[in-house]
Amino acid sequence: MITVKFFATAADVVQQRQLEMELKCPQSVSGFLDILCSEHPGLEKLRPAVRVAVNHEYVQEEALIHDGDEVAIIPPVSGGRG
């Protein structure tokens, strides 16, 4: 079981900030994103720019996710003063 946290527009797309998922572990981040996008098709448009953190550390798509990990889905955020 892993915990998935969604931020900003990713949370809007899946309509929740956190969920628990059963995952065949270990699983690559890339494979995990494939699964996540198939379950939540609206995430596909965010995928090219999304950052993924595993246990509070940004990782590349070839990194592995293990049982018990916390995965954060962090899309780009805009804002600030113009």
C-alpha cells in the first residue's frame, strides 16, 4: 500500500488531495504514472510537466516506488507578482 498526495491542479483533477493505493511493488515512477493516468485520464495532460517526489525527495521516472512509500504528484504552479 502506498500513499499518494496530489497538489494544485492535480488535486483538482482527481478531486481529492490524498489516496491509498495497492501497487505491485517495486514499481517504477514511470509505470506508476501510467497506472495513475489510466485511472484518472485528466492527469495525462499534466504528465509532461509534473514532478514526482517519493518520501519527500524529487525523483526521476526510473526511480522505484516500494510498499509503504509516500508519493507526491506536483504539477507546475504559476503565480506571484507580475
